Amino acid sequence: MRILFTFAGGSGHLEPLIPIARAAEAAGHTVAFAGRPWMVPTVLALGFAAFPAGSDAGLTPRRLPLAPIDLERDIRAVGEGFGRRIARERAADLLRLCRDWAPDLFVCEEIDFGALIVAERFATPHATVIVIGAGGFVRPEVVAGPLAEIRAEHDLEPDPALTMPSRDLVLSPFPPSYRDAAFPLPATTHFVRLPSRDDPPAAWIMRRDRAPLVYFTLGTIYNVESGDLFQRVLAGLRDLPISVVVTVGRDIDPAELGPQPANVHVERFIPQATLLSHCQLVVSHGGSGSVLGALMYGLPMVLIPLGADQPLNAARCESLGVALTLDAVRITSPAVGEAVSRVLADPAYRGAAQRLRDEIAALPGPDHALALLEQLARAK
């Protein structure tokens, strides 16, 4: 079987697809990925075939001052960006690709609407993988209108209820209790555990002292729109009796953060799986991928949301008792240190995170996801 894995975003939209793709390859299926051009080298480095689809418009990194969160604006941007421009570009390119590559099955992350349209146009079965955990960010009333234009261009009927992503099969790597009950997943959903590959830890991780290890990241998109947040957070962390590892992303030079004490280690990127099993706490922007990674290892969090679905994740994590949330614009360095110290000292946060870890661990793994995909392909 030929399986095309598609994603319209960055690493957080790619990561949940990788364990399924590896399971499919191990079972003898032919696998390829289709991402926007900037992500193709990342996929190739993982050892998969990769095709570009769409453009990188709007992705030029711009160092911007920190701005207050505007959730409604960001929700509308999903409709205009992923629901109109990105969907139109990707549908056009994927249409040409699929005429040549002819997949038997699509596996699409949930906001790759262009790929879902092409799957429908070819009457090819598809599975949708949830990448926005808490729910409530992708809203039918916002996305269906722009998508109706693209669907009409491909001779498809309107889909005002946005049923297209959930018609065949939905795979969610998030524990069932994480989803906000106000935004339930469809009846076609199956929950699966999609772990990252555990690579050997770097030597410096093993050489560090026995102080609690705290991982600090602002992701790979909003990191360049964070103003002086890296500096403020680090100033609140470095004098605590902890070790700190910081990742700043490909577009920021670690040297910009200046000299750091011996208990602080700064890199552009480190795979989460090489770090999290050694950590006691995560400080992050609250992106879905970062939150899921922390929960898979039972780690409590201090969350500093910057935009997109991050405030929804932060609110959900607070309600589940696994995190404290701080305001990125107003936060002071002492307040960061106080929050981290509080979460590390209170076993209730770790206990709540470990309950979610155990819920994830009880889910069937990538092989089960593959079995569901094979069943779908046979049925269709």
C-alpha cells in the first residue's frame, strides 16, 4: 500500500505522523510525506521520501516585540491562512503529485485541509491525526466558509459543518481526558500512543549534577515573536538550585542570550525525547506538541502562552492540575522563579501529570494505528 502522510504546519504538526510512518514502513508499505517546502529537509533527514506542496509565504522569520494574546484574532487567522491560502496552494500541488504518485491512503494532520480536499476529490480513504490537543481552536464556523471556495474549485459540495476531516478515521495521540468537553472529538476517533523515538542523551546531560533538570522552550514559530521573554525567564531560572536546558530554535543564535552560569545549557534544538526522561519540569509556551511531550513523561509544567492554541492548552493544563500559567507580557523574572519553585515543591502537580502519563501509556501504540489504517483501506 502507498501511504501519503501530509502536514501543513511545522514540526509540531509533523511529529505525531512519524511513529505511524515508521510502523508502516516496517510492515512493508511505501511511505512518503508532503509538507510545505521549508519542512522538506527535516523529513528527508528522518529518512523518508518527501515532496513539497504549497508555499512558504508568511513564514519568513521576523523578530517582533511581544504582543498580548488575541485568541479570537488567531482563530480567524486559521480560516484565512489554513482554510483559504494554504489549502488552495497545497490542493493544487497535491493534485498534481497524486496523479503521479497515486496514494492508496492519506494520513493528514488535522489542519491540512488542502490534502483532505484532494483525498476527497480522488475518493481516496483518509485518516486525520489530531495535533491541536485541547480543542476549540479550529472552528467550523470560521473555517468552512473559506474552504467552500476551495471545494468549489475542485467540484466538491460545500461542507458547512466541517465533516471532511472526520469522515473516515481520526487518530488522537492525546489522552482522552485532556480534551475539553466543550469540544468533543467525533465518533470516528481512536486514541493511540505515538511516542517519539528515544535517542541516546547527550553526554553533558549525563555529566550534570543531580539538581532537578528543567527544560525551557518557546517552540519553533513563536520563539521569534517573544521579545525579551527568553532573557526574563532565564533570569528567573538560573539562580534556582536547578539545572536548566534551553532550546531557542533555528532562527535565534544562542549567543544572543549572553554568558550563562554552569547550570544553564543553551542549544538551538534538541529532540524532546533525548531530554524529557531526565527532566523534572517543563517551562514552555504551551504548544500542543510541547504539552503532549511533557505529559508522556509525567512532567508538570509552567506555561507562558504566546498565541495560537497555546492559551487553550494552558487553560486545560491548569484545570487538570498539571501546570501553572504565567502572562508573557507582564511576567517578571522573580515571578518565574517563584512559579517554578512552587510547582517543583508541590507533589500534586507531578501526581496529576503522572496520572495523564499513565493514561497515555495505557493506549495502544503505532502498530494499532497502522492496523486501523489497513482496515480502512480494505473497507474502502
